[in-house]
Amino acid sequence: MEGVDRYQQLLRAPHVTAMTAAALLARMPLGIVGLALVLFFREETGSYATAGAVAAAFAVGSAVAAPVASRVVDRLGPPRVLLPMSVVHAVTLLATVALGYASAPTVACVATALVSGTALPPISAVMRTLWPGLLGGREDLVTTAFALDAVIVELVFVSGPLTVALLTAILAPAAALIVSAAVALIGTLIFATRPPSLAREPVPRAADATAFGVLRARGLQTLVFGTLPLGFALGSTEVILPAFAETEGHRALAGVLLAVWTIGSAAGGIVYGARSHERPLADRFVAYALIMPLTLLPLALAPSLPVMLLMVLPAGAIIAPTLAAANQLVAQVTPPGQQTEAYSWPLTALVLGVASGNAAGGAIVEAADWQTAFVVAGLTGLAGGALLLARRATLRPLLPAV
């Protein structure tokens, strides 16, 4: 079974199409809210500092709270956690908009955005725990499922900013935030009330559980610490590409560069999921994690915008396969009963890495130039790959491979 047939088999499995579509809707805030908050508060306050603080609060809240929320999902089951969280998320996001229109103090806007981010349901983590059951034991489709999941995340990050741009042009930035709250609420409602979510049995708290939860697993520690610098490299690139476009006198085409980079990632994920793989999963992941930052280093040599457009496409192609392999690996290196929480930790590390890369990439561009920023991004990501290589032994499966 190869190519398109793998995806056809996957999407024909009971509930997969509905769950995937619902998860896409529920995850739309990941691609919409950050940019929409910046545009909205810049328009209302005239301050990029305020806009950045509010957007950062949302991002930090979602990253830090995800493992805790996911641990509660393991204990109580998806519906009892996801549905209340989605309501709180939507209400506080709308409250943030209301406070912005009311010219409320920055601290109040930051606080509501923080709560809204904290209440963002951990749909990605839950979806990944459901894949084996959705596939009915079809181990040959698990890699394809995780590849599809990675591609969907890329689609969120492509369609989200486009949605913000469209709604801002037609109406206002606030419209994008309202739409985000609505689709997240609807998507989560559908996701949490489908049979696979309802059938997910709560797992009692283990007698030897600690405050650090599943992070006691050495393999998960490796994934988390290795993902941070990889996220840094990706976050830096998100800032460096627009800086390059501006340097070349084509600031308006910055979004095109980022879109081509993301399209490359989605294409790479689709190809990855369409193939069978003989190498062990951990070996594939470590190899991809070493290759991914190496693809960034040549970008520092791009002499023009057309050349950069050609270079970012293959540079993006390894991203989704890397993330898909990492996510699939989580289930192998963590004990049963804690896997929703486990899936959230690498995602949290990725988000924090991207955020730090955003900040550092901008600072390096201003202090030096975009070429230096690409070199730093690539070398930092390569350090993450080297760490994963050095700790490869910790990525051995605790359970039979899936």
C-alpha cells in the first residue's frame, strides 16, 4: 500500500474525517489569535509594545497550561475537560476584545489574554492519543496519521494569517478574534462529543505519580530538551525571512516567503506519510532533527528574493516529517495512562522555542544582519539535533512500537 492509497485508507476509517475536521476548527486559534491580537491592539492603542504584550500573554498561557490540562484529560476524560475549557477560552477572548475597545489598562488586557490562552483546549495532544483507536489497530497507518496531523497543523498556520488578513481588510481585526472564538468553540464541541472522545476511559492517577508527572520518563525529557532548540530555529526563521524581504526592498512579499516555506513543510509531510519506512522511528526522528537546521544555513547565502523563494521550499520540506516522527515517538517512550500529558510537553517546548526564536531572531537582525541570524538559528537547531543524537538510547520504546 503506497501513496494516495494510504491516505484513502486512513480517511475511510470510522470517525477519522469528522474528528480531523473538528480538530482543525478547534486548533484555528493557533494560527489566528497571535496576529489578530497584535493588529487589534495596535489599532486600538497605537502601541506595538501593548499589542506584543497581550499576544505574548496568550501564547505563554497556552504553552504553559497545556501539560496541566492534558494531565487532567488523562484523569477525567476529554469531554469533561475540553468543553468547559473551550467556553472559558471563548468568553475570555471576547472579553479581551471588549477591554481593548474600552481602552482598559494594559494589565487587564494582558490578564484576560493570559486566561484565554491558558484555557485553550489541548486538542493536539488528545487527538494524538486517539489515533491508535481510530485506526482499529492498523499499525501500518499510524505513521500516515501522524503525518496528516502535522500537515493539518501547517494548514492552521497558513490559513490562520490569511483569515486574519481577509477579515481585517473586510471588517476589522476584532472580527478575526470573534471568528476564532466561535470556530474553536464549535470545533471543540464536535470533537469532544464524537464517539471516540466519549469512549476514552479516564485513567486513575498512578500511586507513584509526582508533580512532574510523565516528565519522569527519560525519553520524553530527551524529546522536550531536543525540541526547544529546534523550535528556536523555526521561530527565528519566521522573523528572519520578513527581515530579508525588507532588506531586498520587497517588504510586502514577506508573507509569500513564509507561505512557501510552510507549503514546503506540508508537502514534505504528505510525502512522508505516503511512504513506508524501514528505519526505526527513533533513527528517523534523530536524522530529520539533524537535517532540518542544516537546511537553514544555506539560506544565509541567498543573493536575491527569487533565489530565496526557491531555497525555502526544500528547507521547509523536512519540518512536518520531523514533527510527525517526534509526535509518534511520544507514545513509545512514555508509560500508558499518561500519554495525553506526554503529547503536550514537546508541543509546549516547541511553542516556547519558537517564541524565544522570534525574540532572538529579531534582536540578532537588528544587532548584526539577517545572514548572521540564519547562521545562529541553524547552529542552535543543530545543537538540538546533536543532543538528540547523544541521548538516542533514551528513545528506545517502553512498549511495542506503533
